[in-house]
Amino acid sequence: MHPNLWYPYTQAKTAPEPLKIKSAQGIWLQLEDDRQIMDCISSWWVNLHGHAHPKIAEAIYQQAKTLEQVIFAGFTHDPAEQLAEKLVSKFPTGLTRVFYSDNGSTAVEVALKMAYQYWINLGQKRSTFLAFEGAYHGDTFGAMSAGKSLFTEAFTDLLFDVDYLPFPETYIDDRSAIEREQQILASLEKKLSQDGDRYAGFILEPLVQGASGMRMCRPEFLQNLCCIAQRFNLLVIFDEVMTGFGRTGEWFACAKTSIQPDIICLSKGLTGGFLPMAVTACSEQIYDAFYSDNPAKTLYHGHSYAANPLGCAAALASFELTQSSEPIFRGMEANHTEYLAKFKTHPKVEKIRVAGTIAAMDLVTTHEPGYLNTISLDIRQKAIAKGLLLRPLGNVLYLMPPYCIADEELAIVYQGIEEILNDLSTVA
Ligand SMILES: Cc1ncc(COP(=O)(O)O)c(C=O)c1O
């Protein structure tokens, strides 16, 4: 490890040396020692169009020569306005106001603050939120409160109370999902009829819970859930930081589920993986609750780099590329499904699932399943030896490739996975 660096999500004492990357192009990472690695997970789920796409690089360069940064309070600029218009054109009707920040966690913080203050501004105090067990919404304090897990354990005393519902994860050929869903919906209905006014909103990762292991639920469940939540006036917050921009096979999971959330959070794919940037978009109804002569009703939140013009330029270029990638992200689920069929009878694989461009499977393990399962490290190393970047979440192996992956490359990835699984002598 470099003596002056502290790496994220890394236990330096036990982690292997990080690999040094010299450059990257498309789906390929070039290592310092000249090996090439195929990025099968779009790095940390950000590079929609692969690495170093020339159109995004050029857009940033042109923008940097014109306006690199300006305070976004009291000033505005074309890239921010154009990007907001483009995004709104793809949102369900009703999501019309775009607030900029700079990473997924801050997009969530803003959403929680908007929802909480919305009720204060209307003269009601709603003291908490609902969320799903297994949620991950980021590493800042509000986001951690809405996604308590192993990662947040050390901070438990500092987090605010959030009520959790079980998440009805499902997979191909699962027969128990509908019954579990009904129980969850019934308990939600009961909770809200007794105590609905306690909750400012319901925050969730729609269709796919990412960090807790690519856990997927059925769109019909979400539709029913949001219907109940909105009937009791909870603000529905879709954290689409991961699912946004085609990941679930549609531009946004809210479009795929035909749900109209009150707030949506975006980041990761927003700039195509070039620059840190985030968006929290909300309805006019929420915006109106802050629109006032009373200074106390202002949303006092902002970041130094809010609406950074370089980020906006990258996002505009990425938006165009995403538009031309529609057939790819709409079609990738069928490709995954075809390859995954082969693993259905594999003795080391269970709970195969797919949502758009995201494919996942659980690896059968005799040890505790979950993030700390050591099979992850074994697979990571075996994958690197085969020229693949895979980073299982514990015993969950998943793929989330950039949209530029060629058919032959996807075939190589699945071939590699099969070899790795066959090679696991004993499953951890
Ligand atoms: C659904 C979701 N929300 C929020 C975040 C936090 O985003 P960031 O890492 O940019 O803070 C993530 C990151 O993985 C995520 O998957």
C-alpha cells in the first residue's frame, strides 16, 4: 500500500496490494505491468460507456476552456440549465426541479432534507423515514441512518431512527415472492394506518438493492408499495444512484415500474463515470413548499462545486451517448438471461437473477453468506488472473458491464466465470 494513501472500503492490513492502472479505454483497463483487465462492473458502477470515451473527454475539454466553475448561488449557466431540461424530459411527468450536488450520498442527504423540511414548511412535524432492510444509500450520516448495516455499526449511536421493512428479494424461478410481498404490504398498511403521520417519506433503491448483494424485487411489488405509501401521503424517494441511466433496462427504474416518485436521486452514471456529480430531483409540489417570503423556509443546503460546469458538460455528452445506447441497455437482459441459463444447474450457484444490464447469482457457501464471506477475495484474484475485473459482494457474484461491451466480450466474461466456478475446489 502506498504510505500516503488510505483506500476506501479497504482493510489495509489484510487486503492484497492494489493494482496500478496506467490507462483505460472502452471496457479495458491497462495495468502498469502491461496486463489488460476487462472492467465487468463499470468500476464502482459508474462508467456507462466504458472508459475515456472521446466524446465525453472532448466535451469536458471544450467546457474547461470556456467556464470551468462558478458559484451556483446568484449565478447560473447554460450547461446546468440544459442538463436539467434533458433530465426532466426523461423523468416521469411531475419531477420538474433539479438540485445539483456531487456524489450519491449527498444526493440522498439532499432528498432526506427536502422531504423532512417539506413537512416542517407545511407546519407538520414528521419525525422519521421508512426504508428497506438491506438498503445502502451512502456513507454520510443521513444516508447511513437510512441504510443501517455492517458498514454503519460503529456509528449506531449517532444515527437517527428509521423504521425498516423486509425487502422481498426474488430470483428466477422463485415461487415464494408473492406471498412474502403480501405480508410486507399488509404490515405496511397496518403501520401506516396506525402511525402514518410519523413518516416524512419512504426511501428505497428501486428494483435492485446494490451494495447488499444485487437483491432484486418485482416491479409489481414496488407499484403496490408506492401506492400504499402515497395514499398515506409519504413522500416516495427513489434512490436511483445505481439504477439510473439504463441500468435496469429503462432510463430509470421509475419508468420501468411506471411509478411516479416524489423525489429521485442520481449520481454514478450521470457523467458517464468521468466526474463526481449528483442530482436530487423533486416535484413542483415539494418545490412550492419552500417557495416563500419566509427565509426559514429556504433549503439551506449547497456544495462548493454544485452544478460544476465540467460535470454538466460531461453529463450532457453522456446523456447523448445513453440515448444512442437505448437498444443496448434494453437488450442486455435477454443476453444475460441466455448466458445465465447455463448456470441454473451449476452446483455452486443459486438464486440467479437479472434486471436489465445487471446480472447476479449467489454462490453456495458453507460459511456465513454476506459481505464478509471470503469467497469474494478468492474470486477476485482468480478473475484478475483471467483478465477480468469482478468484485463479488461477499458470496454474490454479479456483472454490471459498460454498454460498449461487445457480444464476444460478454461471451468471454461468462466463459471466465464458468471456469472460475469450476475451479473453486471447495466453496468458502
Ligand atoms: C443506491 C446507492 N445510493 C447511494 C450510493 C452512494 O453513492 P456515492 O458512493 O457516490 O456516495 C450508492 C453507492 O454505491 C448506491 O449504490
